[in-house]
Amino acid sequence: MSLDVSSAQSILRETYPNGIVEIDYKKAKTLALLRKEKGTLVEAPFGYGFKIPIKYSNPQAGSATYATGYAEAATEYSRYTNWFLTPGELFQFARVSGALIRRSQGVGSFVKAIVSEIENTKTAITRYVEMYLDGNGFGALGQIGSISTVTITLKYPWMTRMFEIGTALVASESVSGADLRDPTTSPTVQYAKVTARNAAAGTLTMDTDMTVGDAWAANDYLFRRGDRQDSASPSRIVPCGFEGFLPDTDGARSASFFNVDQTLSERLGGLRRSATLSGNLEEALLDMSADIDAAGGTTTHCVLGANTYAKLAKSILNKTYFDIEDMDGVKLGFKGIVIQGPSGDFVCYSDSAFAEGRARLFDVEDVGIQHTGDDLCFIDQTDGLMVREIAGTDDWGARVVSSFQFHVDAPGHAGVVTDL
């Protein structure tokens, strides 16, 4: 049969009003917590972005001596800057084959098929949104521990959950300081696709041997193809998450992070602490909460990778703790462990999209997402169509997009604990 495009478009517009694809937040815990709003794009010499103001110092014109303090007033004032956040865009494509269309019984069958694919696409794009909330905008998903022909053993087995069968990957020896590897495969390609994975062993099987020429090697970082520029000084083209705003080390702070020099102060580059300075995991979280309290902030939440959260839960089994599903009347929809910190109770929860071995502590009022569309996830209709024929084929598809940027409004009131 031929496809009645007009009827299909009309039905899809009823299914997805304004093109909005509503995300299922039941498993996307951090994504569910964060405030999300449509941002206003402003123009600057280097493009359009979201402008988020930050105050990092109060006025320091003061003294026990009037004349001295008065003299300082000419040059001292509250210091402000602003994030100029360029939205990162993620695209995911839903596709229905021409063969299925020819076999279908009317437009209803096609719509059912494309809606099913859009929903599957939504699940896929949501996962990348979640993972990049913990990243630094360069798109690294994992790191190679060792590689032998088509078998990659990841540096840590938990990294396997960041990869799916069918994902095309590229590699670089650095997250942001080297070109992409260019193996001399036959035929020459820069990427390989995942054909199998083993979570217990922490291995990925690829469709191409990438160990020839400028070969993939131990300690290389892996990226989804298209999410990392092929440059020794790449731009952050995927949405930037906690790792960008709260780097694990002082040395990772940037002098030009979204228009801000993070090296000036921890109020711009966040707090950090190694768990090796504390007695155990719980104490490390309490110590960071104390650091945040001393800096004038409040800790309301602490997010950990699933295995790190399990480690915390086991470490306090012999102590008094309780799980909650709501806090201060706000429904969380999931359970967490409550720890009493210097500035009040805060909730520790697990998020499988976050890396293991670290914890991020923050005030939920200070973090959020600005998106460009009417919602975080939507069907691209820039050409007026929700579905369109895919060039060079008789297949039909839809483009699902998420265009947004994460932000931390008060980095000095948030922190990361490493070495857990």
C-alpha cells in the first residue's frame, strides 16, 4: 500500500501534541529531581546561549578605619559573572521500513509502528541525557582496560552499562586533549560497532579489529560516534553535566568554562574531597556536607552510582537509618538513605547512569536544566513534518531531539567526593 502521509501526520500530532515526547522519569532519578524550564536564548559574539548569573564574592570595601574602607569603595563591589551556556543537542532517529509499510493494513498500522519506534527512541535518548548529566560535555562513556582484536575489556566492569549493542564508538587517548584514533582498518574506518557485551566480565565485542595502525589501546576513552570532535582541543558538543561544573580535581577546572574562569575560586569550580581523608564512606559524605555548610551552602541530595550506593547501604546496616519516598512534602518517587548533616538531613540515592567511586552533593534548588524546545524531548518539525521519507530509501522516520544544558547556579555550595 502507499502511505497516506497527511492522515499519518494528523494522527501523530494528536499522539504528540506540539511534538512533545514525554519522558518516563521513573528510572531517571536525577533527571526527575532537577527543575526543567524552557530557557531564553540570548545572542553573544560567539553565538546563542542561555545566560545564568552567578555571584562569587560580596563587596569587600570595609575596614575598622573609616578612611581606609571608604578608599576601597571605589574599586570593590560584589563580583558577578555568568554562565553562557550553549545548548547541547542529542538526536535519536525512529525508523519504519518500507517493507512494513507495504504490508500494513492502512495508516493506523503505520502510526502504531512509528509510535512504537518513537517510544523506543525516547528510552534511548533519555539514557544518554541521564549519562551526560554526570559528564563534562566531551562525551566519554568509558575507558579501555585492555583490547585484543575485537574484544575490549573495560577498565571497570560497571562501565559496560554505558554501552548498548549497535552503538558506533570512536576512541581517543584523552578525554579532551588529543585527536580521535585513526586505525588502519580494511576498509579504513574510524569507528566500530558494539555487537555483544558481557556485564559480568566487563567486555565489549566489536565488529572491527581496531588494534592496527593508530590503534585503540589501553587507557583510551570511548565515545559514541559524533559525540566527540576529532580535534586535539575539542569543543563540548554534548550537554555538560556535574563533572564539568564540579571537576574531580583542581587541575580539571577550566579558565574558559562557558565564559567563566573556574580557577578563580571554588565558588566557580566547586568543592572536592578525597574519601581517603575520611574514616569511611559515610564519614566522607558527612565531611563534604560539612565543607558545603562551612561555605554557606546546604546539602539536600547526594547522588552515587548504583554499586557505590550499595556500598554505603551495607556500611550502615548496623546503624540507625531509614528509607524515604518523600522529603519535606516533595514526592521523590524512589527511596534513599537519609544522613543527618551539619545543615540538616540530606538524601543519598543511587543513579545507574552515574559513575562509580564518587558522590556528588548538592542543593536541589541550585541545579537545573534549560531546554530550547517546549519540553526536554520533542519531535523535530522544522520542515513542518513529524514523519518524513528517509532519503535514498523507501523507509519513513521521525527525528527525536533533546536540546538543553545543565547548570549549577552555586558551584561553591556543591561538591564531589572521590576515591569511594
